Amino acid sequence: MVTVIDGKALARKMRGEIAEGVARLKAKTGITPRLVVVLVGDDPASIVYVRNKEKGAAELGMSSETRRLPSSIKQDSLIEIIKELNSDGLVHGILVQLPLPKGISENEVVAAISPEKDVDGLHPLNMGKLLRGEEPLHLPCTAQGVIELLLSTGIELKGKEAVVVGRSNIVGKPVALLLLQKHATVTICHSRTRDLGGVIKRGDIIVAAVGSPGLIHGDMIKQGAAIVDVGTNRVGEKLVGDVDFESARERAGFITPVPGGVGPMTITMLLQNTLRAAELLSSK
Ligand code: NDP
């Protein structure tokens, strides 16, 4: 019997705890955690994501602002703005919405963010610490959300075969590293993987982060596996994952839906990181 993991419910519970943390910090120090999202250009999906982040922050009593910049901005000017935000004592979290327009190096821009304020967890120092098994100041939000969803099921991760499909810096790699930290045996698949179905079949835990609707079918899944579907694909009017939900639920033990699985957790983790950034900076 499959259990559908309710990402919305988990996000609601965690947001309640974050709101309490925000209120405690305000009462103790007078500080309101403040998030600045930098949005370059007018990519419609990015505009929606950024609006949801701002709304989420406001709901938990945080302050937030979106800096909208034209796609014609030069990399140096963007980095200058980030440096100003780094030195602004009233700003605790900085997030540069990706992707950036062509001609701007995402790596250089993300590296310009102060690691303490890097609430997306993508700064090389934070990613490097994750790789070394040290505790980063902030973890990448979606990856952290995936782990929280798995932990919420109560299943033991230690010693399990985990298969992560996708190797992006934003999702696949950090998910794999976090699973490794939890002592899972991790295999990472990508577009050049031979026999994807055969590798996925070994997984007690499967994390799909590809961007290919319905790539993973029920017949590729081991009976009882826990599946977290990060994929967010628009097919006509519908939002679907990388996993074919109907066939997968016949074999899985646990599965996240799309929408309502990973999506609400990503923003929740961003808000948790923003609170953490404000706590870190207020204790200095
Ligand atoms: P990327 O495009 O950066 O990475 C996709 C990965 O999938 C790559 O590593 C690629 O391999 C791999 N891949 C592509 N085709 C195949 C294939 N046929 N078989 C196996 N692997 C394949 O995407 P992201 O990591 O940024 O995002 C992945 C998905 O997650 C997207 O649908 C995105 O919208 C969604 N997403 C959802 C979030 C949420 O909050 N719900 C947050 C972030 C992302 P290679 O490296 O070889 O090219």
C-alpha cells in the first residue's frame, strides 16, 4: 500500500516552527529577518517563483524585497549590487534567482554573495563544506527539502541504495551528498547513464531531478521504494513530475506528488535559511 508524502502538510508544519523562531528572534533582539531576492530580466517562471518567495516570507513575519533588474545589466554592475547587499546590516538573506541571462556567469555572481547571506546554499564555500562533510552555513533549499520529505516518512536511510537521477549543482549533486551524509549508498545518474532503468531498479530510494515528464515508470521501480519527484514540467495546462505517478504508485512504498511534494518544501527551506542567517548575523 503506497503512502503519498504530503509536502504541503510538512511545509505547513515547518513554516509554523519558523514563524515561532522569527517571533522569538524579534522579541529577543528586535531584528526582523530580511530576504532580498535579485531578479534579473523577465522570465515568466522566475517572476512566479520570486512572488511566491516574497509571499512566503511575509506570511512568517519576515521582511522581503525583490530587486528587479533589466536583462541588459552587466555582470560587474550586478556584482556591485550584491556587494552593497552584503554590507547592508539590515539584509540577512540574498538570493539571486536563476537562471541568469546569457553573458552573465552564474558561478561568479553566486560566488559574490557573502556565504553567511547565501540562503540558497550555492556559494562555493557552502557547497565545498557540504562536499567535505562539514556543516555548511546554509544548505541548498530543494536538496534539503528532499531530505526532510524522506525523513518525514520515518524510513531508515542508513545502508539503503539511493539512486539520484540528475547531477545539477542546484539539486542532483547536493541531494546525493546529503544522502551520503545519511549513510545511504548513492548512485548518481545523468543523460549519459547506460541502462537507466536497470540502475533505478536497484534503488530503495529514488530521487528524480531531470525535467523530463514521466521519464521514470512503475516498471523501473523496485517494490516498496521511496520516491521523491523533484521534476516540475508543464504539459499543456498540467504540472507533472519526472515520475509517471499512476504506474509508480502501484509499486512504490512512498511517493511525492507533483504538485504538492517538493515544491512547497523548497520555499520553506529558503525561509528557514533566512531565519538562520538572521540568527547568525545577530549573534556576531
Ligand atoms: P538541470 O537541467 O540543471 O539538470 C537536469 C539533469 O538531468 C542533468 O544532470 C541531466 O544530465 C539529467 N538528465 C537529462 N536527461 C536525462 C535522461 N534522459 N536520463 C537521465 N538523466 C537525464 O535541471 P535541475 O536540476 O535544475 O532541475 C531538474 C528538475 O527539477 C526540473 O524539472 C526543474 O524544474 C525541477 N526543479 C524543481 C524545484 C522545486 O522546487 N520543485 C527546484 C529546482 C528544480 P546531464 O548532466 O548529463 O546533462
